[in-house]
Amino acid sequence: MQVRSHIFITSDIEEALERFKEELHPHRVVAFLEDNFKIEHAKLVTAEAYISETQTKYIVLAAKEFTDVAQNSLLKLLEEPPSNIEFIIISPTKSNLLPTVRSRLPIVQSEKENAVRTLELNLAKMDYQQVFAFLKENARVSKNEAKALVEALFYRATVVDKLILSENQLDIFDKAYRLLDLNARAQSVLAMLVMSFARER
């Protein structure tokens, strides 16, 4: 099975990694599984990529988070990989990855994630009852799940409900990502976002 380099978005990183190993057999798969992918891991990936191969070798970078420094150090390698090297990056959310990385590789969303990301909210008709129901349902989400919800809310608002967001709402979406990166309480960030739709109606 010949698979091209890509980014794979899934909340179950370890399961996805095991599945890739099975699917890509008998090709050689070298996996780097980390909680936080740092510059020292990027150096190991680079060294591995330059070990010459006669058959396709897959280098899988799987992590819950990726530091900006590590990603920047891999840009040239992702753009011009050595012969017979393909990269697969597994991440729980697109927002973990720099736009420069996302622009170099196609993004594939796991089918399970696509189902999860379809929100049953009509943001154009949001009322306080729906706000509280949404916050209750997502009371215990992790930082990465909250980031994915922010993306899903933005998609729902702009693509599904076709809303033209106010300057204030765009600022709130921007602020939501930064607050989550700073480890703000996920529920507070989500509350700030959905309340802006209930208020601006």
C-alpha cells in the first residue's frame, strides 16, 4: 500500500499509529510518539530521514502537542523529503500545527472526528438555554478537545449557518485559541464564545 505524506487529525493518537503500522506493512515504519514533540525529537526525525532507503520508509510523528521550534526545524525536510521518505504527522487538532506546516502537507480528518465535529447548534438562533446545554455537555473537555470545538464552532458559524461574524466575534475566536494555549479553563473559553452569539442576536 503506497501512502503519500500527510497530516492525520484524530483524538486517539496511539490507536491511529498502530493502525498505520498495520496498513503500511511490509514497508518500514519509524514512529516518534511523544506527549510534546520538541526540537530534540525533530533532530532525531531529521537524522532518520537521511538514512538512505531503497524502499519507501514512513516516518510517523505522533504527538498531543508540537512545539513551534520543532515544527520550524522540519519545514525544509517536509517540503523536500529525501528519496523514498514519506511523512505522516498525527495530531489531535489542526491548531496544534503551524500554518507553514499545514500548507506543506494535505490534511486528512479521521471519519470518527468528522462525526464528532458536526455540531447540532444553530448559532444564528442561539438562546441562553442552548448555551447552558452546550456548556454542560462539554463541561469536562480537554484543552485539545476544546480547540477542536472552537474550530467546529467557527465552521458551523461561517459555513453551515453562513453568518457574517462581527469584528467582536472574530476577536473572540482569535482570543479563544490563545487562551487555550495558555491553559485557560476550557469551559470559560467556550462560554465566552457561545455567549457572544446569544448576545449579538
